[in-house]
Amino acid sequence: MKISRRDFLKYCVATAGVLGLEPSGLIKLEEVLAEEFAPPVVWLQGQGCSGCSVSLLNSIHYTTIDDLLFNTIDLEYHSTVMAAAGDLAVSAAEAALASEGYILVVEGAIPTAKGGRYCYAWEGMTVFDAVKTYSQRAAFILAVGTCAAYGGIPGGEGNLTAAKGVSAILGKGTPVISIPGCPAHPDWIVGTIAHLLTEGQAPKLDADGRPRDFYPGTIHSQCPNRQTFFEKSLFAPELGELGCLSRLGCKGRATSADCPMRQWNSPAQDQYGVNWCIGARSPCQGCTEPDFPDGKSPFYTLQSS
């Protein structure tokens, strides 16, 4: 079902409880509806697999991706999604920089070795320089995916590019909203954008820069296997079997996200997903954490009872 930008924002009101919005936020929402304001977005892609962009394209719970991009926000630059290419695409990004007040989204890690020359946003502009430049005039900065948030897989042990996350590049003095995940869930991205539109400010963040609404506590604390299996000492003997997966390497006790409730692959609007890693009887790999992947390796283990 296609919805307009106004309908999308009305759905934000309907889900205000889920997003944790205060009444003042709803007043600001009415102001947004009245002004028909579509904030420009510059989406830069660094060292990664574009998985978070693919995940966002599957958005359906809050709204579909076409209505989000064309009726809710003004996507000025996204090298994968936008129709323009070459100089025309670059000119759009440069025009946004001149206008100020845009939302900067960074996907993928930022290489720092060799002066950042391992990855270019476009000719003559490394991703490192692009993030530095565009962050200065952005209203909000979103690091989407674990690679952008903390370095992720490109920043793992043995990498030659010295890849880092956005906060590490910009320093503690620059506020960054981190939306980690490998990939990030589309609801986490869209829900955060909805909060920015309605509140005009960043959501409440945890110590690692993540929105508390979507990273409320450990996977283990919310896991349906906790009471059913863990507290009864019923452990799965191997992958794909019933039982608590902690002895097979599950990182749920050290990972924060709302996956047990939200799940993945929503079938329709206003519906949560149909499955998730542990639901598929596979251990949580801790992909939303700053120490992923090195600190969460090995992903699968077999411990003696």
C-alpha cells in the first residue's frame, strides 16, 4: 500500500508510544505537516557491502521506501539508489552542502590509511574527506550499520585500510546517532528518521550512541528461550536444534537490540517481522555491538556441559 508523506507522519502519531514520543513531539509533528517540509538527505557510502541500503529498501512496517524517499525526505544524494550518475549526481551533493540543514547518513566504514585513498565518494573526494566536510553543515548525522557506527567487518583485525566508524573520525565533540546492525533493521532507520522529523532533535541514546527505543537492553533479557530453555538448563546440542543456544556461541547476553520483539522481514504495514536469528535456531552473533566482529568471534562454539 502506498501512502503519502502526510500519511506517513500520521502513522508516526499512531506509533508514538512505540517511539517514546512526548506530547511536545506531537505538536512538532503537526507543525511538520503544516509546513510540508522535506529535509534533504545526503547518503554517503564508504567501505562496506551496501547491505544497509538493501535492508532499507525492504522497509514496509512504517512506510514503503518510495514514499519515504520521495514524499517524506528529499534524497539529494545516494550513489546506489539515485537515478543520476557522474557529474550530475555530484552536483546534487554539492548543492546540498551549500544549503546546510541536511541530514547526513553514512553507510560503511571510513578508511583512514593512505590518506583515505582506499575509498572514494566520487572523483577527487575520498570518503574520509567527504564525511569530514559534510558533517560540518549537517543538522543531524546518522551512522547506519555497524561498519559506519564502529568500523564493523572492514575495521576488523588484519584490515589494511585502518577503517573506522563515523564517531571515531569526527571525535567526541560531534554528535552522531549510531544505528548499528549487520545490516541495520529498516525499522531502526525509519523510526529514527521519524523521531528527527517530529522532535527536531536526536532521540535518547545509550552509551554507545544508539537510540534507546530500538536498542533497549540485551537480547538475552528479551529472548523467548530464556524462560523456556535457559532457566531450565535445556541447551541445544547443535545448530538447528531446540534449546538455549548459549553453549553454541550465542552472544545474546552481551548484545543490545529489540530483535526478539521486532524480528525481520515484515509481511505488511504495521506488522512486525516473521523471524530472527535465534528464531531460526542460530546463535546471536552480536552484530549491533562496538566490538563486532573481533570481540564476538568465534560466532559458533561448542562448550562442554
